Amino acid sequence: MTLPAWLASAREIIDEAIAAESGKQHQEVASDAQAALDEHLGELTALALAVQAGRGAGWLPAALPDLRGAGPAVDALIAKGPRRAEVSRLQTALPVFVQETRRTVGAAWLARIRDQVGGISDLQVLARVLGQIPGRQDQQGMLEHALRPVNQLMDTLPTLASEADLASAAAAVDAAFRNAFGDAEVREFLLAASRSGARLDQLTPTVRAWIEENGAADLMCV
């Protein structure tokens, strides 16, 4: 059963139990089940969209972690109705399911972003390098502007529109960095030089020409 159907079926059973003319204790148990779902309903709905987006794009594994058996607890709730044992299982398992699913989806989404855009810390380092070169602050601003949508995507769960947003952001970042640095080997050299130091074999004729053209020799540590 998919996550949206899982939610809808559980809520339907619980709502029917609350509406039914049954004993007070039975209604109290059903209300507890409803509260357990309501507490996590917003995040579960967002996760359902994220799971759908990730599986549709192929970057999310089919299996999701369910360490405390939230799925079986909901299945039992649907099959047997909101009884105390099933509701107690749900109250214990559901928060863990939400936490672990968010962690799994979040990690897979960040890996997807890195695959499409590159390491965000590397890109930020290159933007700072540009800011140290006289006359290149405008291009630094363009790079930082191109990176903002990527940061926003990293800070949120994906939706059905996120793949298109990521493709657009990746294209903008690539264009901004090509405009600033040209050949990819220039970017690789500058990144290495700004950290532990670049290798001599990275100082290619293309890199030398870029350094000379931009007056960036003082920034290099080979």
C-alpha cells in the first residue's frame, strides 16, 4: 500500500469508529488513534509527496525504514479497527517511522542534488575565490545568486515540482560557473589551490592563461 493510501485508509477507519454509536471507551481509543495520526499528518503528507517524487525520478529506494512496525500497526488498525493494542503500537511506531523516513528521503535528496549540481561547499569556495580577484565581484555575485535556489532545495523536502526546479537550478549554476571560470580544469585547479594546494600537473596551459588574464597569481598555492 502506498503512503497516501495508507494514511487515507487509517483515517477512514478511525473516523468511522468515532462516528459510530459505540461505547465510550471504544470512542476514546479511536480518538487517541486520530490524535496520533493528526500529530504527524502534515509531515506524513509532505513525506508522501517526497517519496512519490523520489521514486518517480529513480533516486529513492523502494524500501523505507520501518524500525518499530508502523506499517503493520496501521494494517492491524485497518483490519481490526482502533483497539487499544493497535493504537498503542501506532503511538509508539509512528514517530519513529516519520523520523527515519525523513532521514532516508533527506539523505537521498541531498545526494541527488550533489549529483546534479556538485558539492555545494566546493561551489561556495569557488565563489569566494572570485571575490578575491580584482574586478570579479560582479561575477561572484552572479555565482552566489545562482546557488541560492540550490540551497533552498537542500533545506526542504522535495515535491513533484522539485526535479524541474533542480534541473533549472543546475543549469543556472553551470552557466554561471562556466562564465566565470571557463574550462572545468580551471575550476578544479582553483578549488585545490584554495584548500590544501594544487598539484603541478593541474597547472595546465589553460589554467596558466586564466590566471594571467585575471591577475590571480597571488591567490595560488601550488
